Amino acid sequence: MLSERQSCRRFKKGRSGALREVSKRVKGHMEQETGRFVGCDEYHKGVLDALRESDPHIYDLLRAEYERLQNTIQLIAAENQCSRAVLAALGSIVQNKTTEGFAGARYHGGCAVVDDIEQLAIGRAKEAFGAKYANVQPHSGTAANQIVVTAILQRADKILSLGLDQGGHLSHGARVSFTGKFFDVENYYVDKSTFLLDYDAIRTKAIQVKPKLIICGASAYSRTIDFGMFRVIADEVGAYLLADISHIAGLIAAGAHPSSIDHAHFTTTSTYKPGGPRGGLILMGRDFQTRIRAGERQITLAEHIDKTTFPGVQGTPYLNNVAAKAVFFQETLSEQYRQRQFAIISNAQRLAGALANRGYDVLTGGTDNHMVLVNVANLRPGLTGLVAQKALEQVGLIVNMNRLPYDTKAASVTSGLRLGTPIVTKNGMGHEQMDTIAGLIDTVLRGIKTAGDIEYSLDDSLKTSVKDEVVRLSQEFPMR
Ligand SMILES: *Cc1c(COP(=O)(O)O)cnc(C)c1O
């Protein structure tokens, strides 16, 4: 892992020339403003007013969601909270632009401005992640994976990935996903006693399976992933390596988790989990010019991924999302964002420690990232992840149940909880609040009277006192 100082150095590197060129053009666009209509600021300022007037139902629901968020504590590891600048880009008139293709090679007119937006997004993504290639068009993390998988594999080719029940993601080959439907998927597993990735076992499995694609990266794994080791294994068996860093992309951008960029052939991520708009991203490092056979021709992996994005898998890009991604990637370059990623980990470690001290079975004994996995069935034999999630929600602690590796309970109830610290950290909480939250979780989970895997009851006075404390805490740390 990079030390804080090393990662800081990486951040002080200058702007690339291409980005400077685009910045200059932005000024040119502005000189075309005529002022014969209501200004851009005025036009956009009316967005909430317009919603309130034209659709009071949705407006009221939006307000209800705002109130919910301000009065509860968000501990879902797969969520984050974007800035208002990102929200502004998402809700802007850029959403109206239709085009197909990529900057400079579009299939519709009027793209000069959005071309610059997309190029800025690409340049900033490359800068944020130290990548040589970035594709900002994927509509989601799942779509990013679909594009890579479609580019690399033919029907019935083999994928080797972490099983869904072990912490993997649906789009890595689960039977219910397109990946499981069209490809031959084999899984590797975490060690049964330590719950850690066992690279020797993964290598053995890779040699046996001979996959064309190995996927690493997880939705529920709280320890550092050794991308370099995965690449050694991939090279040994002649496989491509896809690193899906959705959950840890922010940590990687900040140097708080080792980067996958130059190890994996392809890195994919969702853009909302690290704190940006919803959407996906595909990155490449040193392999971006590696050649691949596409029909009769040899083309680079970069060209191949572009072509597979459009027209291969997607149609028109969501340019408002692309604009919001550009805003977000810029934010990741700030010292504030970088420091926050280290604070997110520190808070997760504090939360894990506080729960362990209270007798909780924290998987792997702690965490290296933003996530804490807890086996609640080991706290109290009758307790399920589902009951724990529901009871915590009643007091305003928002978490999700999670199937744990080798879980003995059904996927619909699970033994686990997955907690995450990105949002509480963004809102300014620190170690003191992590201790408080651990105490509140403990009070609720020990207070539950279970009645099977799904039903339970919670004492009214306990509910009221914890809920009051949660409201007090969330109002002390409002959304930022
Ligand atoms: C969340 C997640 C995704 C999916 O991203 P969406 O944008 O929700 O489709 C993909 N891979 C992993 C590992 C994830 O955790």
C-alpha cells in the first residue's frame, strides 16, 4: 500500500497537456453566450420549483427521502453521498443531448460542447486513477463488466471468479446474471477458516479450469486484494484479468488501497460507490495498447473496448452522467477527498474493533477498507441478518444483511451484516461516533426477541431511546 506521503506525491503531479487544451476550449464556448434569453443559472435554478408545481407527488417523495436521510444513519457499504456539484451536473440540460459514438466521431450534430465534457471526464478519470485509458460511458458498474466480458469472451468461454455467496458480485458469473447465462463460470473461494483469499488455492483452480478471463474484486470482502498476485496467476494460465474495484475505487484513487490499474488488463468500477454519480467506468493501465484479434484485424484493447461499448453493448451515452463523473473525478484529486478515504478506513477499523470488543464475530477479525462484515448468528444462535437489518432500521440505523462465506442460513435471511463508513465519514463522524454507533447496534441486537428467522419483537422503550439517540447523532452530522 502507498504511504500517505507517497500518495500525496502522486497527487502533486501536474496536469496533462490534453486537459489543458480542453480547458482552453471551454473559454471559447463561453464567448458564444448571447444573453438574449434567461441565463443558464436562472434556467437551472428553477428545477425544484418546476418539480413542486408540476408533480407534487414526486416532489413530496423527494422531500420524504431527504428527511429520511437527515434523520437516520447510513451504514450501507455500497452507498455514498455525492456532492451538490455532482447533483447539479446530473440535473442539467446536458441530459438532453443525444449522440452516439465518441468525442470527435459522433453520429449526431451539435456535439462540440459535450465532446469537451466527455474529454474532460476521460482526462480526469485517467489522472484520478493513474490510468492510460478511460471509458466514461458505461451506464453502471454492471454495464462496465458486461462491456469487458462481451469484448473478451465468446459464448461458452470460461470465467473464473469469486462466488456470489463468497463476496463476489452478480455480474461476475452468477447463474441469474447474463454472465452466468452465456458463459461457463467456475468459482474460487475464500479460505474456510480465515475467510481470506487463498492465492495458492486460486492458482490451483486456475490451472485446472484454464479460464479465458479471471475476475477479481468483491462486494463483500474487507481485506486488501493482491491484484499483482492475480495477474501472476492470470499470466500463468493465459487469461485476461478483470479487476472490479467498485467498492474500493475511492480508496484506490487516494492511494489507501493498492491499485489494480497496471496489474489487471481491465479495471471496472461503479462511480457512485466512491462518491460520484451513478454510472460505470472502464480503465486500463499498461495493457491498453496490447493487441487483440477482432474479426480479421488486430486492434488494441482500448479500441476494442470502445467498439464494444458502442455499438456493441450500449447506445447513446448519458452525457449528464458523464458531466457529473467529470465533476466527481476532479473532486477525487483534492486533498480533502484523499484524506477522507484514509478516514473512512480508520472509522471502519474503529467500528470493527468496538464491535469485536463487545463480543461480535467480525469476519477476518477486522478490516482494511471501508467495510465491516459481522456474523450476527454467532452472537445469538437464533438471530439472522434479516432480523438484525429490520430491527436496526426501526431505530434509524440503515444497514444491509449479507450472506457470508459458507453461510449456513438461506440467502433470504443470511447470518451476516455488512456495514460501511463512507457516508458517516463524509458527514464528519469520527472514532467517538463509531464507538457510539457500535454501542447502539449492540443495544438493539441484544434487545431483539427473535421468533424464527424472519419475525421478532423489540421493546418499545428500547426502540424509543435508541431512535432518539440516532436522530440526535444524525442531526449533529447532517448531510454534506
Ligand atoms: C456494486 C457493484 C457492481 C455494480 O454496479 P452497478 O452500478 O450497481 O451496476 C459491480 N461490481 C461490484 C463488485 C459491485 O460491488
